[in-house]
Amino acid sequence: MRKKGWLAGFVSLALIAGVVSGCSGGGSKGDTEGAAGSAKAASSASGGAVKLKMWGGVPPEAGPQEVVDAWNKDHPDIQVEYVRFVNDDEGNLKLDTAIMTGQDVDLFVNYSASQASKRVASGAAADLSAFTDYNIDEKMGPEAAGWKIDGKYYGVPTTKSSFFVALNKDALDAANLPVPKDWTWDEMREYAKKLKKGEGYGFIQNTEPFVDPIDSVLAKEGYTKADGSSNLDHPLVRKWLESLYGMMKDDKTTPPLGEQLTSKMPVEQMFLSGEVPMLNIGAWLLRSSNNFTDYPRDFKIAFAPVPRLEEDAANYVTRGGLGDYISINAKSKYQKEAWEFLKWYADGGMAPMAAGGRLPASKDANQDAALKSMLGDKGDTYDQESLMYVMFDNKTPTFVRTVPQEVMDLRSQEYEKYFLGSQDLDATVAAMVKRHDEYLKSNPQQ
């Protein structure tokens, strides 16, 4: 899982470094940025093009560059530059530091509600209720409301957000295993045993959705109990911890977390090379699985919903809904211009992003064109029935992860100790609860 215990100190160091560089002598960062800002304003006032910078986590070649090129061609008065940050701890820190130190950030993409809430609290995101010419609820549907913060939109959720387990269909067929449409964590664990070959693994996970099983429980049951205390000792939280530990240590069907983190294990490459037959990931997999130059493969990919810890399917919610929540920097000099671009992007300008699995959420976007872009000429390398199921036809209710970043950090710090073997299960659960209760006492509004 993401390692975030060092973030607070690193943020402080990064900010101190930014201040020091901004206050240094001739040619300083602060002077440069000030001059750039003045020049930017002067250019706009004299009739030159407004220059916007949009920060996002998708590689430029996976859609964003084609998007901004199309906009720039038709809008010579408002030119957009795409700046890529990696959607991990270090990359999000880079974005946050750029915003806080006044670097050019006009629009930015939030990949979780936790990140968005933190940025809203810091004053980084503009309140979009000031713009009345675009109805986000009407355009994006009822699932958009999951992104409201204190009843307001500080961004536009632009994509249909899908998480799934990608499957090597050829390996499943060889093992006489069907593609699941509804399965439990225990059933997935059995699949992993049957698909494991020799010393290899049967199941791997991208670290971004690693903790989703916990949130699928607590988003429904509540992160706190009726008395206001932590619910991190919920029986299904324990079940996830114990089951995954068993897969790592006893079954040896999934990598030990320590090994995955220290080696920065390339899980997408391991899946697409045929080395591991099951991968827990999101729709961004398609930007790699469509790329046969860097990721050649000779098998068909099928898709299954993320397995549930909850035995009763009727009581289960899964992560999904809408994603890629794009905000306008509250300190941008060009909020109106950024808004014009954002509306265009959301209503279909983002279509090239579908090649990376990002389908537009707006009802006014051309979904047929997006689907064509998503599969390109590789459609026959996918089990399209299962792909359409996880993307569109699975009616399981969804949640957007809204748990505060501080809570994500404290629980990951504790369960990492468990998976690393330095803390037993009871001590891990007790520590998570204790730290969560302390957080709740100091943040009663949470």
C-alpha cells in the first residue's frame, strides 16, 4: 500500500525549500514566477493568447496531448499546456507544492475524493457555484453528488470510473474456470491457488485500489459505530487482513507487500506478459493493454468485478461511479478561461482519453466514439462481454472513497506492519482503532 508516514515532514521540507529558493538572490524562482505572471497578464491584456496549464496523472501520449492539441487548434486565444504528475504520493506532493508555492497550475485532476477534500480545505480549489451555465448534476447524473464537498462542487467529475480484476482468459480456460460476474474474496483466493504456476503468483494488485475491500465495507457500514468510536475493528476488516496475509504467507499466491513496495513491482507488465493471471486494477489498464509495442501479449483479457468480503451480495457496494474530478485553481488568474476549457473537455473533448479506459461521464458526450477509441483496433484481444459488464452492466451500487487522507495514512501504517510480519493481527486492529479514535477526538466533524 502507499507509504505516507513520511508525508507531513516531506511537505514541510518541500515548502521550506520552495520558500528559500523563492527568497534567494538574482534569478530566483520567486522573481521568475512573478515576472512570468506579469508577462502572462500583459499578454492577455494586449490581446495575446491566454496560457493555461492543466496538471493530470495520465501520460501525455495516452490521450491528454491529443485532447489539448484539439482544443488549441480551435482556440488560438486560449492555449492549454498539459503537465503530467504521477498519481502516487510523490506525484501528488509535487502538485500540492506547485499549487501552494504559486507555480502555474490553472486546472488539476483529483483522483480521489480524499485528495479533493484536502485541497479544498487548503483553499486550492475554486467553488464552481460561481459558474451558472453548466449543470453538473444534470450532465453527469446522480452519481456526481458523491463528489460534493460541503454541498458544493469544487470540480467536475468527468469520467466513468471502473475498477475490476483483469483476467488472463486463456489461463482461465486452461484451468476450466469461468469468468466471474459475482464472486467473494474467498472464491478469488481459490482461483489464485488454481491459477498459480510453480513459484509464480496467481493474483497481484495495483497499490491504488489495494485497500478498496476495507472501504467497500465501511462505506456501507460506517467508518464509526453508533457511539461515535472507530469501526476499523469491523469483522470484515479483520477478514481482509487475515485472508490477504494468508495469500502472501501460506498460499504464496500473491506477493508479500514488503517485496512489492521495495521493488516497485511492475504489476501491469507482469500481468500483460502472462507472468501472473489476475490483476486488481482500474480502467487505466487499457492504456497499457492496448499498447502492443511496449506490452506485447498473446492472450485475451477478460474482466471480473472486484470480489466482495461481504457474503450477502445485496449488502455490498463497490468502488466506482465517477472519477477524474477536475478542479480550477482558486488562485488562477484565468478562472473563466479555465472554465470554458473544462466544460468543453467534460462534454466530449476528452474523447481521446478513452484509449486509456477513461470514458466520458457527460450525457452529452459521444459514447460510441469513446468506445471506439477505447478499443481501437485491439477489440478482438478482449473478452468484450465481460468488459462491457464491468464498465456498464454491473448494477452493484458504488461508492467514492471519501475517508480523510489522515485516516488512510494511519491505517496503512499499521497494516503494513502486519503484512511485514512486525505486528500481529490483534495488535494491528487495536492500533488502527486507537489511532482512529484519537483522530476522531481531534476532528469531531469527521
